[in-house]
Amino acid sequence: MWNPAQFIISLLVSTKVETPIGVCDAITKIAPKVFILNMFDREADVWYNIPEFNLLSRNISISGFSPRYPDAHCTEDGSVCQLITGEGEINAAITMSTLVHSSIFDLSRTYFLISGISGINPKRGTTGTVTLARFAVQVALQHEIDSREIPSWFSTGYFPLGSRSPDQFPASVYGTEVFELNNDLRLLAYKLAQNVVLHDTPAAQAYRIQYPIEDPAARPPSVALCDTATADVFWTGNMLAETVENITALLTDGEAMYCTSQQEDNATLEALLRGSLSGRVDFSRIIIMRTGSNFDRPFPGRSVAEHFFSNQGGFEMALKNTYIAGVKIVQGILEGWEEEFYEGVEATNYIGDILGSLGGHLKVMHRRTAESASSLFE
Ligand SMILES: *[C@@H]1O[C@H](CO)[C@@H](O)[C@H](O)[C@H]1NC(C)=O
Ligand SMILES: *[C@@H]1O[C@H](CO)[C@@H](O)[C@H](O)[C@H]1NC(C)=O
Ligand SMILES: *[C@@H]1O[C@H](CO)[C@@H](O)[C@H](O)[C@H]1NC(C)=O
């Protein structure tokens, strides 16, 4: 039966949906409460066809996004959006910079949830473990001598920029080496996610029980608070893991606990930091959630190559767990929007980069500044 009123309503609705975004934009920008950031398609897939919300209601192409992932996706009301940056630091930086400076979105009150998989430190977690980071440390922004040619007093081929040995603080800082995020927001996210029942599989169990029984690696996955390391190189093995642990500690005066490895987060954070400096985003509204997909080093007695090329059973499980834990965080932000999240969660710790660009000082820089000031009077 033809109902003229219904027809006009459906015409209005479909016009609204199909109007080119540039025209909509003149009227209102999309102001997401949460923006989910994935790095490749499989990380995004777990957020589609879910009961909580439909991210495929609106597809928004933005020139400057990765040619492989040209669209941002949003719910009909625009309260939750999602994009895929592409993998590696270059893709992450460019996609995020494009997003931050796009006129389609108002991101000034948006919470960013990095939702991705990672390598996991067996001393901090296991495959499927969901981690929430306070620090992101860019660990490969260093000099390198191949390990077969290193001087006898070097413990690794990597040494900080402008330094003369691996244990010296970099003399030259580029600005993206360390980011510290809002720890109060992180603890709220932890509360929202900590009681979920995470996915676990027999294949992951079979692999992880080969790690020493006292290590978190050997136990079932859980939600954990620990930090992340960014490098374009997808490294593996005991020596590089120790190198990464050492540089993470060195760059943060031991404050950061190296836990997960990935290839994007410092780049994403640098784009958000610059967006924050221009008032387009709020750097205190960023959550890094990374779930363990593979161990960063073998269990004792296993060669690195055997380990790296074997199936550890963690990949599908890590993907699923980003959704299982992440959706609780998204729903918590939506449900608590009026009371808690609209105004923002005040950070009681330093937030920003290693340079203090947003004001204040990262602890390690505070100490070094104080030391160099006092040395002027010696
Ligand atoms: C958005 O794109 C996805 C594929 O990426 C498609 O399945 C979906 O139908 C699209 N939504 C709209 C509203 O066109
Ligand atoms: C890490 O630091 C410790 C303590 O300084 C040192 O003994 C070890 O050799 C370092 N490891 C690597 C791989 O650089
Ligand atoms: C990476 O980001 C983290 C967190 O923002 C920051 O602490 C770290 O210094 C960054 N590392 C590099 C090398 O940029």
C-alpha cells in the first residue's frame, strides 16, 4: 500500500544518507564520542556485524587516507566511528594527520581507542592478553651497527641517537621517542574491561604452557596494564627483546614497562599530539589497547626461527579479544557520557611527548633538565 507520508519520510531519510558529505558538513560536523583506530582489515572486521552498534551505517571517504582503506565508518548517529590507518609508522602518521585536519569531523571531545594486536612480552602476558598502555616508546629510532660488527663493549647493535653506547640517553631527540597518556582514563578503561571473559583456544594453550610456569606467558589471558613499543621493524628474539626492554627503561627512567610491540602507535600519537596543539583533538582522550598475538621471543630451548615460523595459536584469539574487551570500553564511554566523559577525565599524571609540547615534563626529562641546570652552577 502506498503511503504518501511514509514515502516523504523515506525520501528525506535517504536524501540525508546519500547527500555528499561536503554538503552535510556545511550544516553539522560528525562529532564522534569514540573513534576506533585499527591498523589492518582483520582488526577492523571484528567490529562489524556486532549486536552493539553498526559501524557500516555511514561510509565516509576521505582523500589522504590509505588507498587500501579509503573510508571511515560510522554509526548512523555518528557517535561511534572507526578507520583503518594501514600498517607501519608512515601509514599511521599520514592517515591520522589527515583525519585530525579533516573538516568532516569535530574531534574535540572524541575518545580515540587504538584497537590492535601486537607482540607480547612473556614476562608480562600471553597470547590473547589485552593490554592498556600508559607509555608508548619508539624503540628503533636509534643508530644501528650489525651485531656481527659491534664493539666488544656493546651489548646490542642499537644505540641511542647521538650516544656512544647502548646505555647512554640520546643526545639527539626527535620528539616522538616517548608519549605518556592519561593514566586516569586508562584505569577507567581497565575497570570497564577487566571482568570480561576473554577468548582462549587449545592451540594457544598448547604453545604457551611451554614457557616457564612462573611466567604470565604460561597462564590464561587477562586484561593487563603495561606499556607498548613502536618500531617499523617486526623484530623477534631474546636479544632484541632485551634491547627493547632496556631502551624503554632508559628513555623513561624506568617508568615504562615494555610489554607489547607494534608498528604504529608513536606515529598515531604524534599526529594526535599535533592535533591537540592546534585544538582539534584532546590528547587526554586516548586509549591504547593492544592484545598479544604472538610472543616476542621463544620459550627456553627453542630457536628464534623455529619459534617465529611456528603457529602459536594467538592471532585469531587476539583479534577476538580486542572486540570482547574493547566493546566494554566503548559502551562504558557512551553510557557514562553525560556524567563523566563529556567534560573529560582529568589526568593526574604528565601527558604528552618527550619534549613537553603540551606543557610540563616527562619525568625523565624533568630530572635531566634539573641536572643540566644544576651543572651550570658547578
Ligand atoms: C559501507 O561499506 C561496507 C563495505 O565496506 C558495505 O558493506 C556497507 O553496505 C556500506 N554502507 C553503506 C551505508 O553504504
Ligand atoms: C640490557 O641491560 C642490562 C643491564 O644494563 C645489560 O646487562 C644487558 O646486556 C642489556 N641487554 C642488551 C641486549 O643490550
Ligand atoms: C612513542 O610513543 C610513546 C607514547 O606516547 C612515547 O612515550 C615514546 O617516546 C614514543 N617513542 C618514540 C621513539 O617516539
